[in-house]
Amino acid sequence: MALSGEPVRRLLPHGIRLAYERHGSGEPVLFVMGTGAAGRVWTVHQTPAVVSAGYQAITFDNRGIPPSDRPPGRYSLADMVRDTRGLIEGLALAPCRVVGVSLGALIAQELLIQAPHLVRCAVLMSTKARSDAARSAHEAAHRALAESGVQLPPEYAAAMSVFQMLSPATLDDENAVSLWLDVFQLPDSSGGVASGQTWAGLAGADRRPALRNVTVPCRVIAFSDDLVTPPLLGAEVAEAIPDCDFVEIASCGHLGYLERPEEVNAAIIEFLHKNDD
């Protein structure tokens, strides 16, 4: 069994190699990251907490994030779901617990709809079942930028990311903001290497009708100041899934799992323990 250390690349049946790591031992929890971020982001706060709680955590890099494969072109949500399903099946994790954030939560939701036998329970953070007018415009703007080929100066991209992704509580903390600006200016933090992921979304669909047929226990975790996937859209997911509760964490934005890790980890672990039987 491959444990944490150097990433292991696994060839999936459809020809994509994904880099993954295992952390700890016990029942498996698969963490699915959002757009443009590496799986190792989970190891800052979430995987140590889950391992300490007695689980095995599996992290991986979605297609487009090195050292996973970076096929050319645009990636669809279906591509990303197929990758994640292939990893679950290839590593014999099913039925496993799944924790997804943002795009990772959309991937998890499609697994719940299409292949519920692979999932024991799921935590869906910063999620939605549809895009409202504001979020649709935001997504279209990102796709237009990707299509233009324009490379934003790293200082500009970092400042915009900080304003979009973090809570006013963090923005008002000058020491914290300085650290975040440094992080977003790192070469692998802008998401440029994963530009194909820009098209992996709901594409105008409303998945609430399909979510009403989900039979797997779920928890939606929303972040009070999230501009990208606001709590009202997360609440719609929780309302649609029959066996789903809703937790809102205050004073954090789209990256709430990094801004308020203790509260987020407590909500994840409490839910996992509740569904151990």
C-alpha cells in the first residue's frame, strides 16, 4: 500500500494518470480538490485531523495539475467525474467517504447521482446545484479570460484572488493578508497550469431534481462570506438531498477550510463518525 511521501501515479482505464497519496490507516476518506489547486492543499489542515481521528486519507491531483496528466483542451465535469470514479475503483476504496470542495464537491455530487455504490457518505463544501445570474457571469468571465490567452501579472491575479476567495475578517487582518498575497503569487497557485479545468462546471444545468434521488448520507458545509458559492446555493443542495444536513461556518470565504480549519475539521469528523455504523 502506498503511503504518504512521493506521489504515486496511477493509470486509469481511460488512459489518464492521476497522482495520489495515502495518509494514515483505517477506513478510507477520499478528498477531492477544487479548480486549479493541488491535492496537497488538503494536507495543511484536513488530512492530519482526519488521520488523527482514525481514518485513512487519500488525496490526489485532478487532471491538469502536475504530476497528474495534463491533456490538452477543455475538461468537462464528466471528465473529472470519470477520473475520480476510476481512482476509487482502481484503488478498491468503495464504498468510501468522500470530502469535496467547490469543483470537488460538484464531482462528489455527480458520483452520488451516477454511482452511489461507490460512496458511503459525503461532505460537500462550497457547493451548489445550479449557478445563479451572478455566479454564471463570474464563470463566463473566467472562461473568456482563458480563451483570450491573456496572462495576468501575478501581483494582479494574487490581489483579485484574495478579494474573491477570503472573508472580510481575513482582509481586515493585515498580517494574514500579507501571507495570503504571498501564497497566491506562488508559481503553482494561480491555476494557469490547469486552464482546462475552467470549463468543468454545471454548464447551465440545475442538478436539484437529480439530487432528490440521492440515497447516500451527506453534509453540506457552507462559508458565510463565500462569494463564489454562497450559503444560499449550498442550502439548495442540502434541501434537495433527502438525507443531508447543513452547516454554515462564520467569518470565512470560499477558502473557509483554510481560513477556519478547526471549525471545518470538527464538522467533517463529527459527520464521518456519525456515519461509521
